[in-house]
Amino acid sequence: YGGLARVGRSRANRRNGGRFAKVGGLSTTHPGTGEPSQAWRQPGGVGAAGGCGRAGRPRATGLNGGRFAMVRGMSTAQRWTVEQSQAWRQQVGWLMGANYLPRSAQNQLAMWQAETFDLAMIREEFGWAAEAGLNAFRIYLHDLLAGDLPGFLDRMQQVSDLAAELGHKLIYVFFDDCWRPDPQLGPQLPPVPRMHNSRWVQSPGSAVRGALDASQLQRLGDYVSAVIERFDGHDAVVLWDLYNEPGNPGESTDAPASDFEGSLALLESAFEWARAVGPSKPLTAGHWHYGEAFQSLNAAQARLSDVASFHFYSHPHKLERALGQVSSFYSDGEVGGEQGRAMVCTEYMARVNHNLFFNVTPLLKERGIDAIHWGLVAGASNTKYPWGSQPSSPEPLCWHHELLHPDGSAYDEAELAFLRGLSPRG
């Protein structure tokens, strides 16, 4: 898989023939890359003595050979030129931030639903992030939230205004193939103890994605259009991330390539819907997996994205290889550097893989690539535990993700000091 990223934030029994060694029910290899995760097996975590962390909307008319036909008269808005992407980079500057979920929320629905939306907690955590030197958040939405569209947009307004007040830029994510396939509104099930991302849900769920019809397409298109129409002009919003990890098998262990057809069709439709609004902010969908079955998805992501984005959870010595893989889907010289499309790393930092703030963030900054790591505050998402963790798993010798304890104190003071030294806040 080229060492770029794992096959989802998922249980250990994944692709690569499902051949993952286990110790006490816990995967000792990295999903997707097959690299050993030693932090659970040796004192001090990753590495030796230092422990871990050191060193006009289109209307769909139905399916057409697996693709969605759009009616004539849709927006003629085009993908950004390389020059437009470069201009965006100069205007926005370098972003260093986190994928954000409040510590009380086990998934996207728990963050945004009226009954569990907690602006006071979000303010507190946004403040902690600013003190740590971060200036950006990537935040997941969910299509089911549009069932209460006025309320949902109002809560988004509060979060967006708060971000602007505290100097944070925002990347909103619309769709996601990761994790549980059956999202439902209402009270969310409590987290499974010690299980990584135990209640995260797909958007839309796999049943919807696998049987999209005109009514579902209309609903999803209206959701995308309403959000972009409302917030494209907001000062805090800098990028629209239309689809997280398209083709991720979620909780399935053997999803064949044919199952990706719904993801590909939704991916292409999402860009059509977003373009029809005529956004002033760029569109992207990040590369994350380079298996043969993902070639059509990667090609579409590259063909449609205004800026190139990707996930990177491997050892830092594989970063150049990963960047080469991303570039291979674009024309020669089209991405990266001073002359290419802007690049954003929308997920990184997995301590158990020796993917650390200390050794990855500077490499991204040197190359002018935005650095958005996974996780701000340890909480109900359980992402301080590694991929493949189970209720019977031991407490980790080092955290997989997350920067802060629930009280705002640092997991590692050295990490905070290091990030402040790199901070685009000055």
C-alpha cells in the first residue's frame, strides 16, 4: 500500500489478507501498512529510552451504469487552476491544527445534535488549542443532521464564529466511509471502553451509499449545497473536504472493489453539488490508500480536487514516498512545491508508528504542507487507544492520538513546547 496510511481507523482484522498478528486480542501491526506497533509490547513505548512522542443545485436523475446522471443546466464552475491554488496558499498561510471532536462526544452526531451540543466546552477546548499554537481545525459534519437544517446551521454558525474569534481556520468534512455503517439520530450509544473510535459512524451509512436513488441524491445534494451556501463566505472557513476516506470498508473485513462503486459515484456527485454553488473556497477529498482497487477513486480525487490532500500515519522516512504516490495521480509537477497545487495533510500523528509531532510536523512545514493531526483532547472517542484495541486491551504505554488530557493539561509538555515553536501564530 506504499506506506501512506492505514485502511481506516479500524479494527485490526483488515485487508492484506487479514493477516495481522495479535497479542491479547490487540493488533501488533498497523492496519494498511502492516508495520509493527511496538508501543504495546515494550516499556517506554515507541523507540528506546525516550518513550513515545519523543525523538443552483443539480438534480440527480438516477443511476447510469453506476454513475449518477445530472440534468442539463448545472453549474459550469470549473476546477481551480494551479495558479488559483497557489494564490489560496499565499492568502491562507500555513495551517497547523487538529481533527476536532469535543471530549464529551463519541461521534459527529453527538457533537452537533441540539441535545448534546456544548458550546461552552468547545470554547474551552478551542482556547486550549490556541494556547498550544494551533490555528486550524478539521471538523466532521453528518448528512443526517440536515433533518433539522435550521438548527444544525445555527450550531455551525456558533462554532464558526467562535473559531473566527479565537483565530482558528476551519475545514469542514461532509461525507465519510469510516467505521460503523448504521448511523441514527437521537441519543448515541456510550463508548465501548478502550475501543478506538468505537461509536464513530459513516456518513451516509453503507445501506444508503449502496442503494442511492433520486430521493437520496436530492437529500444529500441539498445538504451539501445548504452548508456551502451558508458558510462559504465565512472568514473562518478555508477549505471544503467533501469526502473522508472514500472506499474505506468500515467494519467490513472483505469489502470487494465492486462495493466502491457507490463511494465513487457519491464522490463525483459531491463535487458536482459543491461546484454548482460556485464556492470561493477550494474543494478537496484526501488520498489515503493506494491499493489497486482504489485506483479509480484516487484518480477521481486528483481530477476533481482544487488542492491536494492526503493522510499520513507511517514512519517519517516514508513521507517522500507518500508524496510521490500522491503526485503520481496528477500531471508532472502539478502538486507540491512553489509551482504546484497546494497540499494539505489532513490526518497524521500516530505515536505507536513513530509518527510524531517531533519528526513529521517539521517535514510538512518545510514543504509548505498544512499539518492537521488527529485528536485534540482525550475523551469519548477513545482514540488515545490504538487501532484494533478492545475492552480487554491494557492501558496504552503511550497514547496513539490526542494532544491533551480532559482537563487541558498536556499529554507531553515537550510536545506542546515543540508545537508552540512551530506555530503559525507567531
